Amino acid sequence: MGSTPAAGAMNTSRRPDRRSRRVPLAVVALAAVALVAVAACASDDDGDSSADATTTSAEKSESPESSEGAVAEIGTFEVGRDTTTLVDDSRPTKAHGGQAELPSRTMPLEVWYPKAAAGKKGAAGEKDATFPLIVFSHGSTRRAVHYAKTLEAWASAGYVVVGPDFPLSKEGTPGGTDYGGIAEQAGDVSFVIDQVLASATDPGRPWAALVDPDRIGLGGQSFGAITTVAVAINPCCADDRVDVITEFAGAWADLGSPGPVPAESAPPALLVHGDADPTVSYATGQALFDMYPGTRRLLTLVGSGHDPGYFEGLDEPLDELVTRATVDFYDQYLKDDPEAAAQLDALVAAAGPQVATLTPPTEG
């Protein structure tokens, strides 16, 4: 795949113009709660949500004023799809579920990317056009493609979205998910970022040239959300290239760390959780919100469980709310959209408190 930084290595030099930071909050003790939440992921993540689309048709005909880093409505871009496989030869896949240890970590990668502005001639991916990158981590016993409708909607708003299938938590893993593998999956996320950025000149992956290396976000659901939080704020695994995260039904797992990174090192976070979640309890989500060291907001899905809202993109009302809310949050921090925060507030207000509530921004 071409020359790369050391596989799985973290970038420890923080860019001075990345994020505005604040003084950290006191850390809430969540380790025991997180372990229960991780184990509980096994029960409700065995879903059959799937999607097989290869291209998303745009809903609107207007293109953004500038294709590079510009704010764009969902549906502005047609969406291309690619699949590839990444192999990290520097780290093994441990023995699990009757499977012997493997010498490397192999990850199929699903990619959704802006292909062309709807109603316009020519590709959005012209030589000088770049878009923020979002790396999405799937839940236990799932695959990235199960979230395709949501991830395609993100891409149609001007994002390159990639989703790895993790070696020991994807659908079909022998013996089921390795719930002790959060740190390894966090390393996988950083490895994916390394490889995508190193592929910018790879003719076999033309979408990689569309990625702006200075605008990177993360997303994830359930066990993937726990992984996302680890990459964002756990000292064991934190990757300072990450500018913002959204997460669905996640939790904090300490992984032996005394607490999260300082507030000035934590990316802004939109935490989404159903208040009737039987798998990762709403109290666990609230505890994550309380201890998160950086700027964060909590979007509560009223009366909702562990999976609703996350898989269907624009096809279901609750999923549309979550999809549009996450795009607004990404736009605020990855595209410097001055209107995005107000749009997010208005979106949730229009849905009504019987559907969802949203905390104001809370600083660390």
C-alpha cells in the first residue's frame, strides 16, 4: 500500500491550531460500569441490519460554493463506494474462540466518498478538492456495511467515510466478540488513519486523494463507540489527529488508565444514547457525558433502545434525526460552519421533547 508511518503508531505531535481546550473536570469512576456495558454488548448487537447500495443518489441539485472543506447539505454529492483490505503486519491477532493466534491484523475496509455534485457535470473529486475523513467503528458482531444508509448520507454531505471490519468483533468472529480487545481495536482505528493518509497517491484508491489530512472525525456504535471513546480520550490509545467524535450508545472503559486525557487534548464529542437502552444503560451514557474531559453534548433518544436511530440513514424518522444531527456536529468542527450548532439545536427542538432532547454544549 506504499510507504507509511510505522503501522499502528500514534502521532504525538499536536498541531498548535487544532482545538481550543479547557481545564479538565474531575474524573468519574466508571471502570466497573464500562466492563458491564462491554459484556452486555453481546446480547443486543446480533442484528441483521444491512444495506447493499453502491451509489447514493443526491437529494438536492445544488453543489457547495467550493468543494474543498465546504459545508454541503445531505444529498449534495452522489456517493461512490469502494472496498479494500488493510493488513497490519506489526501487530498479531490474538488467539480467540478456538482460532490460533495470527501474525497480523487483517481488516476489510468499506469506503463511501463524494463522487459528483448532483445535477452538475464533472466529479467532485477534482485534483484540488478535499473532504474531511470520518472513521466509523461498528458494533459487536456487525460490519461497517450494516450502517451503510447512515454512512452514505454522511458522505453525500461532503465526507470521505471509511469503516473497518475489526478482526475479533466483526460478524462471523469465531467464538463471538473479544470484549477484551478495545485497546487493539483503538490501534486498528489509528492504523486505518495511517493507511488512508498514506494512500493519497495510490492510483488504486483514488478516493484517498480526496481526504484532507487535517480534518479527521470518528464515529461508532456500541462496542465500536467504546472503541471510538478510547481513541479520543484514553491515554493508552489517544490519537491527536482526531478533531471531533460522535458516538452511539457507548461508554468509557479505563483499560488500566487512571483517567482520560486532559481537557485540552480531548476532541469535541456528540454522545447519542437511548434512555431505554437495555444493553449499555442510559446511566452509563450519562456517566460518560459527565466525565468526558472536552466539549460535549448529549443527544437523548426518548424511549429508545440500543439500536434504533443508527442504521437507516434518512429512511426512518428517528434515524434521519440522528443522521442530520451528526452531520451538523461534524460540520461545526470539521468545516468550521458557524451555523451548525444553531441548526442542530433547531433540528432537535423541531422533533420535540417526546422524541429527543439535547444538552447545551458543556465544556471540560
